[in-house]
Amino acid sequence: MANQSRKRYPLQIAIGTLFITITVILAVILSWQSFNKTSEIMLNDAREIYQRITRELALDFKATYGSIFGELRQFRLSPIVKAKTFAERNSYLENFQAFLESDPSIFAASIAYKDGDYLSVALTNTNHIRELYDPPAGAALMSTYIKNTQSEPGFDQGVRYLFFYDADLKEISRRKGKKTQYDPRNRDWYQKATDIPHATKPYIFFDSKIIGLTAMSTTKEPGVVVMFDITLENLSQTIAKYYVTPRSEVLLINAEGQTFAYKDQEKIITDKDPANAEGLQLADLSQLGSGVLSHLSTTLEAKEQDLDFEFDGQRWIGSTRIVAKPGDVDLYALMLSPVEELLAEAIAIRWQLIFIALIVLLIFIPVIWLTAKRISTPLHKLSNDAEAISRFEFDQTQTQSSFIKEVDALDSAMDLMKSTINKFIKLINSLAGEQDLDALLKSITKETMAVSHSDAALIYLVDEQDDLLKAHFLCDKNIDQITIDSVPALTLSETKVLMASEDNHKSRILNLKKDSDNKLSPLLELFNTEQLFIIVIPLQNRNNEIIGMLCLIYQTIDDSRDINTQGNIDFVEALSGFAAVTLESRQLFNMQEALLHSFIKLIAGAIDAKSPYTGGHCQRVPEITLMLAKAACESNDTIFKDFDLDEKQWEELSIACWLHDCGKVTTPEYVVDKATKLETIYDRIHEVRMRFEVLKRDSEIECWQQISAGGNKDALLDKLKSQHKIIDEDFAFVAECNIGGEYMDDEKIVRLHRIAEKTWMRTLDDNAGLSWEELNRKNRHGVSLPAEEKLLADKPEHLIKRQDSDQLAKDNPWGFKVDTPEHKYNRGELYNLCVQRGTLSEEERYMINGHMIQTIKMLNNLPYPRYLRNVPLIAGSHHETMDGTGYPRRLLMGEQPMTSRMMVIADIFEALTASDRPYKKAKKLNESIRILSYMRNDNHIDPDLFTLFLTSGIYLEYANKFLSAEQVDEVNIDDYLSRQ
């Protein structure tokens, strides 16, 4: 009562608490916007810095190297260009010194003469000179002299000489070097020199191995070229001033990505290049030891551009700009900076704003927390309840009180929903999990009675045979089944009358009394009462057709059980709808399953009916296989302890057994039933007999012709008798060979060939009356008559070509490993008569075995539910052996399931004992077991299953059921249990 008197508040009152959240969100948005704007400004400033750096580098390059060409023009006017000897040339050292000291960018000043003489002067104050030449103390200047013409006093031809001078140009020492192949006339700068001073593109100097370029010019003296070696080291020092952030990268590169200036000058020159005879090469971006430059080396294009990319999880920006064109080579300034460092100040400002916002938020947290708790606690608990419902957990139930009216209403609705779903889930799980139709009917009746709190429940089902609704199950509240013999059947029209509802509701409540004229009145006697209340609910399928009726029976009604409650009726109707669909699905499944098994047996029966000699094979093989599988399941032997089959696996094995020879529908009957060697669709021994008859008639005619011509009658008749005897004996031999048998020796084959050479005379055209297909095979015309024919022949028309579609590739998708004969059929008479075992030729044997190939192909093309997916493997392996020599996939024992190995034994045993084969007699039981033992010894069948086949008595059980009494002889299984 206290709970009901408590004042409830509308949800709108709680909305005020949202303003704090909105304020915080607004503060975050403003902080973020401020950060973005600051970042944008700083990034724009960075790009302006890149532009300024580019301009300063261009001006610096121009200031550093712009005066070089003017100095070069002055140098080429020096009288040294006409000097002939070293002494004359050395007298102008003062000019060299002046140029070198006036411009630090000039690494060396040199002059090359027409005859190949070469003089170069450099200051010794550079690291390169000191490292390479180790000048003596006090040396300020070093000159290099090479005399490439004939020797002059003090100088050998082609030898490099080094001279060291102090600041007053007094010689301190000289060194004679090794002989050198250096000839300035072969150098690129000499050959490209013109009267207009210009520079080469940057390269690595020959002697000093530093990066620079050469400015050169011809002089008025023919063949004399002056030049300055200009180092680019100053550029590396210059760009070092322009690092925007600690991790920024600034460097000078050319269009090919080669580096000319970098903060670490030692990394610019890399190890030897095998393709470069002069040794070193300029480093590209990937060789500078910088991760970001290596990343950029694969994508960077040589053009002026702005850069923006991701590297190592960070954003980088930068630009490439042309700062100079020495030697007509574009020299780019590449500048890169990580955005994180560029925005360091903006990030600091952002964190300051966030810190201020946090302080403000901390001030309001107590108020927010108290308010939010009052609102969120009930909702949080309801959320947990909803999550538990989503996991189908209904155990915990708590009433969540709230001062918000809508939340409190939601809690009540949640409790009701939880209770309803819980009951419904339990019921549908109970119904959906039931596989047996009768058990399902009982479950529907009992569960519906339990949830509706009725005293009893009755279920009717439609009988499809006579379109009547018949009572199937009736139980009371004690779950006791009640006899329903007195409950009448209902016609569909009577059912509709019972279910007619004034309010168009699906269900109807009946008040059944003794004086009521109602088909359900017998229920009053069953329950020994004068009044019953019944809720009649139709069970309808997906097409709204009535398939049954559910009756909930109440003996009394009071306040605690109000069957008129709409919620209770709706729930029962929903349950009955699901029950009807489940019931229909189970009925359809049972009918489809029955149809499938009937159809499978129909196919197997059709295969057996196709040949009167193999009738029953497809029916008997499942008998043996299933008996063997049952024995394996029941066996206590360690070999079979893990073998067991559930209901689905039994069904899978049964289907595989019934379909194991389904491929025989493609095998010609005359091949399956071939009883003699010459049999096709008829036995061609009749043709052969007729030829022998012709030989006898011909010999008799010849005899009487000779007698009429005056020959000795007695002698000729004796000769005729002798000829007829030979002909009769030869035919008897041919007829015997036609029967076939276990083995025909080579002597008989030789005799057949000898008989075949005999001839007879044909006087009629053997092309007349033939089909076009046979005429195409014969492919011979214009044979003159009479024609001599051999008694037995293998003719071209006897060969039937194998089509491409009948060929099997080695890598076929089914894994078949078979040897395919060249021809589809070979009907040669002599060829077939010479078959040494049985009646089948190689081609016909392939055709017979081909039923396995067709079985596997046919079964693999069928769609299977998961539990039947092994049907093709089980059915298609019953001609395999345990040693991998079987047919058609040559599977080893471990590659075959045990169920297929069972079928191997079943198929062989049935074939051995079958009495309906035209080409052999039925074997007795003992002989059949002995043959199986031989096959066990040859590793053709599973030895453990063969032992089980004997010890379990399956062989005898099958023999007593299917074999004739004459076949069932005594078998001592101890003789066959071990390998001989």
C-alpha cells in the first residue's frame, strides 16, 4: 500500500539533468573546434615555413655559387694557360691561391692542357685533403701535377706528383706518387667545356670522393681548359639551419632521388656500386638510415608538390621545391615534418582546455551523480533483466521501483514479458526437440494443459484417409492417459461448428452439460461430471487448413482460474499455433523420409528387376551389412570398442547399402547377364554354328560332285565322314570355349586360332540391310562375290570406338584410378573366345566395373543433409581392397570407413552364395567362407571384420534365411579364424 501511495513523477522532470551533459558535450565540441582551427593555422604556418626555406636555400645557393663563373672568366685570362713546363706553371701559384682563399666553396682550381698535362691546386685546410694526403705540418697549399707527354727533367711521364707549400708559397715537400691512368682530356668536364663558363651536374669527385660540381671553360689557348671543383658541403651546413622540428627532415635531391645535401654528410656517399667503375655512388632516400625517407623513396615523384602521408601510424606533411639548377639539373629541396611535432603547441592548448573542462565537470559531478543515480538505477536493473532475457535466463526477478512513472510501468511490463517468454520458450523447446510423432502429440497435450492450468486436455488429428478428425490422446491433470474409445470422430463440418466463434476469435469456450446436443458430450461420462467447460482451439497448418483440434477441459471455474481472461487465451492460441506448425513439420518430415526410403528401395528393386539373374542382390547386401554393423556395435572386442552408430548413422548406412549398385542402371543388360563369351544381345554361337553347318554342306556337295564326275564313291564317302567328324569336333571345342570357366590354357587358344584360319565361301553382300552406324564401322565397299571368309574373325567392325566423354583424366575430381581400355567394345569373335577367365572381355569387365564409377558420380551429384554426406564414400567403396589395389579409387584400408569395409564383405559373400548368376553355380557355404579367407589372406578384405563375421554367426544366420538347404553345409570357423 505504501508503494501505491508514493507519488510518481513524469519523465520530463528528469530531462533537466541532461543539460549538464549537453554543457559538457558543448565544451568538448568547442575545445575540439579550437584545436582543429589552431592545428589548421599551425599547419598552414608550416607550409609557409617550407616556402620561406625554399627561397632562402635558393638565395643561399645563388650567393654561394653565383660568383664562380666570374672568377672562372678571370682565371682563364691568366698567362698560365700558355705555360709549357712545370716551373712556368708553378710560378702562377699565387693566382690559384687568390681564387681559393677568396671563395671557400672552391675546393680545387685546375688547368688541363692540350697534351694531357694537368695541374690542380687545393687548400689543405679541408678534412678531405688531410685524410687523403696527410700534408706535412705548416702546409697551406697542395698542388697535383701529372705530366702525360714526354718526360721533362724531374718528372716521369704518367706519374702523379704532389707538392706542398706554406702560406708564402714556399715548397715544403714533394711526393712522387704511383703511375696513373688519369688523363684530363678523357674527363667529361674537359670534353664539354666551351668558351661560355658553365657547370656539370653534381657528381662524386675522382680524387677526394666528395660531392660537388665542376665549373669549366675553354681558354683562348687551343686545347687548354680551366675549371673549379666546387663542393656542395656548404649546402649541408646551410640546410642544417632549417629543421622545423626535432624529427624533421631537410635534404637536397635530384630528379632521380640521389642526395646532395643532408644533415649527416657521411651518409650521402654509399658503398661501391658494381656497375660504377669509379667506385662510389650517391645515396638515394632509402639509404640515408631514415625510416620516413625510406618509406617515401618508393612513391616520391620528381616534381614540385606538397606532401601529406601516413608513416608508422603518424601523419607527415612536407613539400618538394626546386632551389637551383646546377649543370641544368633540377636540385630539389625535400622538407618533411611529423604533424604531431608541428601541432605540439596546439595539443598543449587542447589539453589545457580539457583540463579546465574537467575541473568544471568535477565541480558538478556530485550533483550529476546523485541525480543520475536516481534515474539510472532502476533502468540499469531493467537493462540487466532485458539482457538476461536475451540470454534466455529467467531465474532472477526483482521489482525495480522508480519515481519516474514511465520507468515503473516499464518494470511491470518487463516482469509480465519475462514470465510469458519463459513459459513459451520452455514449451516450444519441449515440442521442437521431440522427434517421434506420437510422443510429440502427447507432449503438446500435456504441456498445453500445464500452462493453461486445465483439468484435462484432448487432441484430435485429421485422418487423411477418410477426412475425419479422430481423438488421439486424452490426459487429466495427473498426467494419466485416459482411454478414448468412447470419444467420437468428427467430420470437418462438425469441427467447424464446434469452433465457430461469435467474436471471430480463433478459439471458442463451450459449456458442456448433460442436456447439451454436442459431439463432445461423451467426455461428461469419462470425467463423471454433469458439466465441463472446454476451450476448443483449432490446429491449423501454414495454409490455414485444419489438421487437428485441441480441447482444454475445466471441471470447475472460480476466481483463481478465469478462462475468459484474454491474455490467457491469447497465450494458449499462440502456443497451439506453434504446436500445429511443429506437428505439421514433423508429419511432413516423416512422410518425406518414408518417401525417400521407399524411392531408394524402388531404385534398388528396379536395378535387381533389370536383370533376372541378379534379382535380390541390392536387397540382400543391406541385410548382411546391417547385421555386421550391429555385431560390431555390440562387440566387446577392443578393436570395436569405439565403434558405435547413432540413429542417423544407421540411416546413412542403410541408404548407402540400398544404393551401392545404383550405377548399374547405366550398364547394358547383356553385359551384366553375359553367360557366354560370344553373347551380346544374343548368343553369336548360333552364327558360328551356321558357318560350321555351311562347311559340312560344302564338303558334302563337293563329295557328291566328285562322285558324279566318276570318282570312287566309297573312298569319297569315307573322306566325307572323316571331314564331318573333324568339323563336329572343332565346333564342339568352340562351343565349349564359349561357355567360359575358371581358366583356359594356352593350348586351347592355339587350337582356336588354328580353327579360325579355316574359310567358308560367302556369296551374299554383307553390307546389305545394315544400319548406317555399322556401315561406318565396316568402312569397306566393293568386295567382289563370292568372298572367302574366315571361320572365326576379328573384324574392324567389331571394334566400337570409345568417345571422349567416356575417358577419365588422371586428375579427375572423383579420384578414380582405373586403366581405361582403348575401345568401348571389342566384339571380335576370336578375341572373345580367347578370354581365359569367365566370359567377359577386358572392355566388358571395365563396363561391369564401371557401375562403381557411375554410382559414385550419381551419388556425389545428390544434395545431402549433413548426416548423410558419407553415403557416396560408403556406397562407392565396396569394390576397394585393404591393400590399395581395389576399384575404382584404389583406397587403402585407412582411407575407407569401417562401414564401407563391412559392405565389401557383404557384397562378396552375397555374390558367392547367390544362386541366380548365369555364368556360375551358387557356391556352398563352406566354400564361400574359404574363398573369403583367401581374400583375407591376400589383404583384400578387413581381417578383423571377417573374424567378427564368423564369430558372431552372421554367415549362418544369413544362410538360414536366404540360401537353399543344399547350400548350407557344415562350416568349422576355427579353420578360417587365423591366416594360413
